[in-house]
Amino acid sequence: MDANGFRLDGNISEISRAALYLDRQERVTVLVAGAEPLYAELRVPNAYGWVVGQKVTVTIMAVEPEAKQDNSSRQGNLRRVPPVRL
């Protein structure tokens, strides 16, 4: 893997209703060709209006680790996850 990461082809296989999630955001299931079984199916927010059968490219990139956090309080364990770009 180089600094730009690597890319795998994927396909939108399913759309989950927004009512199933606390944030009320619709999710899509992406089947990733060539990925290990644990990572062959990704579920991400449908922020771009993808449709079933649409082909996508998944880019895997290394990122710098976050700075250590003070986990002494319960709220310290909650982190906001950045949006996923596919």
C-alpha cells in the first residue's frame, strides 16, 4: 500500500430504512470485491443518494492515530465519527 492507499470495486446491494437508526439516516450496504470476508460488506450512511446496483470505488487509506484522550469520564469515550467517503 502506498501513501494514497488502495482501491477496491464495490456494489450497492441494499438500502436500509432511516427509521432503523437513532440518527434517522438511511444506510447502504456496499459489497466490496476482493476484500477479506470480515470487510467484504460495509454499511455506511447514504449521504450521496446511492441506489441499489450502483457501482462504487472503496479507497482504503492509512491515517495518523488520534492523540490520547482522557477516558476518565463517560463522555470521554464518545467520539464523533467523520463521514465515510466511497
